[in-house]
Amino acid sequence: MNRQSRDLLRSGALAVSALASACGFGFGSVKDPAADRVQAELSQLEADPQLASRAPQALKEAQDAVAAAEVPQKDAAESAHLVYLADHKVQTARALAEAHVAEDQINLLRGQPQ
């Protein structure tokens, strides 16, 4: 390979790297792979007709936290922390919704109106 070819390859690699950075595909950005799992758990909660409307404020907080966790971060620890918070919010929303359903079932068994 001659010098001209090497220079051309080097400049091409630099151009690809610059283009990737400009398009938001920064090589230094990290998205925790667990963010996809938390997003799937949130989607499952949202799709459950018995739970989805039972804790609207907690569900909104979970949605916001998951959205934040899906944004790639420059620091892997920050990304992991955002996923942890999102997971906690999703689990809290699920627990609150399940508690409301259980309350309604207890009231129904007691003969009290919901």
C-alpha cells in the first residue's frame, strides 16, 4: 500500500468518526443495556388494563425516569444510576397499582362500593 492510499484511508476513518459524532453516535456515550429491560417492564405495566390507570402519577414518574435512562450518558456509572432509578419507579408504580386493585377487591368482598 502506498503512502497516498494510507493517507486516504486515514482521512476516511477520521471523516467517519467525525460524522458519527455529529450524528449523535458518540463513541464516548453509554446506554446501560438494562434500560431496554426496564422499558419492557414499563410497557408491560402500561399494557395491563387492570393496572395501567390505577396509579397515574407513579406511572408518569416511571415513564419520565425510563425516558431519562434511555438517553446515552458519557459516564457508565451515571447511566447505571438512571436505570436503577427508572427500575425503582416502575416497580413502585406497579406496587401502587396492585395495592389499589387489592383495595377494590377487599371492598367488593365486604360489600362496600368502590
